[in-house]
Amino acid sequence: MIDEKKKPIIDKCKCTGCGICVYECPNNALKIVSDIAEHIDPENCNGCGECENVCPNEAIKMQQ
């Protein structure tokens, strides 16, 4: 279920900048900035949680 109120919180200590979340985000709401994933377009984020699901380092958690 998509929750438009939920947004990804990125743990910069765990993020390796692999870019999988950016590639898999269906709404282009993420971008790699200085080798770390950033939530750069909150308006496009629909809270689907796909970024959290694909992160191999568990660096992304969906929070309200």
C-alpha cells in the first residue's frame, strides 16, 4: 500500500552510494549527491517504499 505521507530517511553512515535506490525509484525522487543517496524531490515521492526494499545496506527507512 502506498502512503504518500511516508518519506525515506537515509542513514548517511550506512549508504554506500551504490545508486540502486535511485535506479529503482519509480518517481525519480532520489539522487546520488557526493556519493550518498539524497531525497531530492519530496513532491514526487509517493511513499511506496521501493527504495527501502532494494537498499542492500538497509540505509533507508520509511518514516512519516
